[in-house]
Amino acid sequence: MTAALVFDVALAFALVWCGWQALHGAPLARALIMFIVFGLMMALAYARLSAPDLGLAEAAVGAGLTGALLLDTYGALHRRRRSTTP
């Protein structure tokens, strides 16, 4: 068993685990962080599949832009809940 195969299998299991945690994470903040981690790991998987252009796009859009927008929305929602609660 080569080191590359071990890494690829570990990456596949990590992708499944991160996807599960992002979908079924109890606290919303944890699910958002797992979504960002999933996007970064998916970019790494694309790079391992010899598709660096898709990997860069996934890292920039999937993890970077979408993750930042989701975290900003979560912060705004948290501030709104705090200001309306007596």
C-alpha cells in the first residue's frame, strides 16, 4: 500500500465525515465551519485528481466567498436575535 493511496483513502473518508458534520451539525456555527473545511478538502481532492483549475475555483468560491458570506449572515442573524431579545 503506497502513501498516496493511504492519503487518498483518508481524504475520501474525511470528505464524507465533513459533509455529514456540515449537514447534521447541531450548532449552526459548527456546521458553517465544517462547510468551509469541506470546501477546502474538496479543493485538495480536485488537486489530487489533476484538476488544479477546479481546485482553485472550489477554494475561492466554495470555501472562500460562500463561506465568508455564510459567516457574515450568521453574524447578522446573531446580532438581530440579540437586539430583539429583551
